[in-house]
Amino acid sequence: MRLTSRQVQTIKSAVLRRFGAGAHVWLFGSRVDDKRRGGDFDLYLETELTEPDDIIDRKIGLLADLHATPEFEDEKIDLVIRPPLPDVELPIYRIARTEGVAL
Amino acid sequence: MNGTEKLQAALAECRLHAEVLTEALDELGQPHFTAESATHLTSAQRRLLDQLAYRFAKLQDSMGEKVLNQAIELAEEPIAEDVTFAQKLQRLERLGAIESAAEWRELRELRNQIAHEYADQPGLRAAAINRFVIGVGRLIALWKQAEAFVSRHATP
């Protein structure tokens, strides 16, 4: 995984602040592969929250928090959020969970 | 083109973006989109949202690159060359050129969310559009504050 320990801590504390202790976050995509270089940060987050307006507000706040840190300033972050909707199972959810790294 | 002329040109450009945003927002009528209505946007709504997204990005970029940098100089604040944009935003907030550095950063994220498709998540798609429409109004308000600040300090 190509994340520094400081980047991991930054992500975890921002997720905790914005989404609470019930949220879980994974890194997936090219940053999981140690042999590659550069690339976007693909994050996958599972939340217990269900209200779409609330989720979008928190998502925007989380991305703004991350981009305000020296670790992620000017970095492209793609954040996929999965609310607890049992009938929605997108392929990207499965890929993120099976090929990603839990932070 | 000297510094003053460049600033005047940048202000005129931003005014135009803000004007088009205001018109498009009026035309859209600020509806509250639902999962259903966000999935079945009318062609007029889609056109207006595209226009809003385009002008929103242009206004924020032009403000950030051409106006806010000048605002710090106009306030005669000494600023190091290697200062980051995040640090400049904090300075601008303290000077009163923008209301909130945090809000500026959130508006920046909104731009990307409006382009995000949210395939098979119509509820989130609707929420992202609604949040963006609110954000358009907030960006216009930020612009007006910055414009007033620059006008105040640029006048001898």
C-alpha cells in the first residue's frame, strides 16, 4: 500500500470526525499496488448514515478536510460512499472490499 | 497590461461569471430535487445545471488565481513567496476578504460532486445536486464580499 503512516492517520481521524466511529474506510485502486507510482487516492467508506443530504454534506466536509492538510493538498481523491442499503450492491463496493486495504 | 489593468480585467471576468450564475439560478427556480426528479431531469434542467457547473468552476478559479492573490497585496500584507494557497485562504479570512476559508474549500469539493454520476444511487445524486445549487448561492455571496473588499482597497 502506498500511503504514509501520516496519511493513514489523517484519513482515519477525518473519517472519525465527519462520519463517526461507526464508519469504516478502505484504500483501493492503484495506491494499493506497491509497484506503481503516483495516482489518485481511491477511498471506499461504509457508513451507518442513511439520510442522503447528511451523507453528501459530510462527504464534502471530509474531502475539504483532507485537501486542507499538507498530506493531501493538490491530490486527487475519489471517495465512494456506501450507505446501508441492502438492495444496492454495486460492483465497485465488492472490488473495494476484496482488493482494498482496510485503514 | 499593468497590475491595475489586470485586476480590473479579472474583476470584470468574475462579474460576468457571477451574473450568468445568478441568471441560471433564477431560471432553474431552485427546485428541491428528489431521487425521482434527479433521475429524470428535463433537458432544460440539465442544460442549466451544466451551465451552473461550468460558470461555478470558472468563477472560483478566476477568483482564486487572479483576484484573491491581489486582495492580499492590496491590503499591504507581507506574504512569503512559498506560502501555500491554504495559508493564503486563512489570511484572506482574517482580512475579511472572504467569509470562511473552510467554506471556500467545501465549494471546491462541490464542483467535483456535481460531476460525480452516483450510478444506482439516485438519492445521493439528488442530494449532491441540491447541495450544489445551494453552493452556487454561497459562491456568489463569497464573490460579492471579495469584490467589495478589493474595490475598497483599490480605491485611492
